[in-house]
Amino acid sequence: PAVKVVEDYVNALVNKDASALSALSCADWEPNALLELDSLQAVSTKLENLSCVSGPSDSSTADVNCQGKILATYNNEDQELDLSVRTYKVVQQGSEYLFCGYK
């Protein structure tokens, strides 16, 4: 479930889906998720080769590592955002897993 949350979060970010980002984020991270979304509003985005695996975890948190990149294009200029440079933090709240930032 932790891997799926991160994959869904990255897809929602690329698709600029604010309601999905909010639903997938823990309360502490939600304002940051919307800031991340704002930073992509002026560019066109595309996701390439997303692949995530679960890393260290305990009963309430999990780390997820991803490969792939987000291609952001502005004025025919591409910028690659490498997804492997961050470890994604997922927390379990009740029966839900929620994205809660980076390590």
C-alpha cells in the first residue's frame, strides 16, 4: 500500500490534480503538496518510467524509493526532475496510508 500511495501522489502531481494530492497527503504535508503543485502550474509535465519499491518500514511508517523522472517543459525547454534523489515518507493513519513528505 505504501508504494501505491507514492505512485498515486506522483501521478496526481504530474496531472496537476489538487484534490487527489490533498486526499493522498497527511495533514502535516498537505500545504507542502499544494506548494509543489503550484511550482508546476506554468509548465507542462510528463512522467517517465516511474517505478517505486518499499524500503525500511515499521508498524506506522514506511520509506519508499522511486526511479524515473518528471519532465517539465516551459518554452520548449525541458527540465528533468529525478525521482530517485528523494526518499518518500509514508505514514499509516488508521487503515489509510498517506504520503507525508521526504527524508
